[in-house]
Amino acid sequence: MTHLNHPDKRAESDELGQQKNVTDLFIRHFGFWPHLSDRERDLLNAHTHAVHYERGAQVHRGPFDCIGVLLIKKGQLRVYTLSEDGRDVTLYRLFADDIGILSAACTLDAVTFDVYIDAEEDTDVLLTDALAFRRLSMTNIYVRCFAYELASKRLSDMLWKMQQVLFLSADRRFAIFLLEESEKRKSEVVRLTHEQMARYMGTAREVVTRLIKYFNQEGWTTSGRGYLRIEDREALRRLAGTY
């Protein structure tokens, strides 16, 4: 006799499996997880849901938003700020296993810096609602410390980026950018267009095009359509000031 699985049982099993996957991600990435009560864990699970953002989608609209905490499962998000005349400067990017805390800045009383966030690729995240995260941070010191430590790190990243834009020469900034991008991708090949590089560096496309031509002439890089290969890492390190 063939036994058929009851649809309700299958749905319940799928739901339990998805919940286990979510919990496993929390355990791996949220350092405060062991210090949550069962009730707090239930609250976190109940107010966290999977969200998919298409490439180019606006995830967070600066002062007009406070969506919550983002745990990146797959893809890439760009965090940036806007000037009064509409120019944007990339502050940092979030990749798989990163956590976006400034999209929940309204839950942190001492953090008032507004950022914008766009999806650079098709991106899957786990989004914990801002109100639920605020409740947790107000009642659990471990959650509050985790949030402020992460926010502090992000603000430090932003300060470093602004220092680069304000005080470093374009060629040095480009060398630093290529080395950091290579390290993120674990590859000597940086697969970005001139427009993307310019956006991430906070400069004009024409500046990037001129720098690539200069770096290629020096033999430090070679480039083609949509990619650039690092040929002399030591030269880039010397220029970046990290050698």
C-alpha cells in the first residue's frame, strides 16, 4: 500500500526546516544569541522574514526609512550617502554573511547618521523588523552591546572612506581600492566596469579611466572590457602605503 504524505504535514515539515536554517544563521552571526531567553528567541524568529531584492532595487531610503537589521544570505548591497546636490559617495558594501545595522539606526539612540542602501546584485536577506530589534536591545544588554559595536565598526569604515576622499591622491585611493577588492574576491581579477569603480570610489568615471590607463602603462595592471587584472601587487602596495 502506498502512503501519501498529508499536505499539512509536508507544509509543517518545510516550515520547521526553514526555521532551523534561520536559527542556524542567527547562531552563527548574532553573538548575542546564547544570551537570549526562549521568549526573546521566539520574538526574534517571529519578526524576521526572508526578503529578495532585485538588482538595482532601493533597500533603504536614508532618513525616510528604518527597516531593521539585514543579514545578507546572498548577493551584495551598497551603502552610500547623498550630498545636497544629489551626488553619492559609497561608504561600504555588504556581502554574504555581513550584517547591516545602520538600516536600523532608529533603534540606536546614539546613532543618527542616515544612509541609503541599494542592491548591487540580486540579493537575499533575512530582515529583522526594527521595532522588534529595538525591544530586544532595550531589554537585553548583550543585544544592545552587539548593535553598538557593529554600528561603531561601520562608522569607522565610513570615516576611513571619507578620509580617503578628502585627503588621499586619486592614484593612491585607486591602488587601495584594487587591493581591497582583490582581497574581497580572493582573485587578481577585478570584474567591474569603469562606472562601478568610480561609484565605489566616490569619483568620476573619467578619473577611473585615466587611472587605469596610467596603471596599465606602468605595468601594474592590464585591463579589458569589464575587468582589470592586477599584474604587480607589490607596486600597488607601495603606492597604497601598505608595503
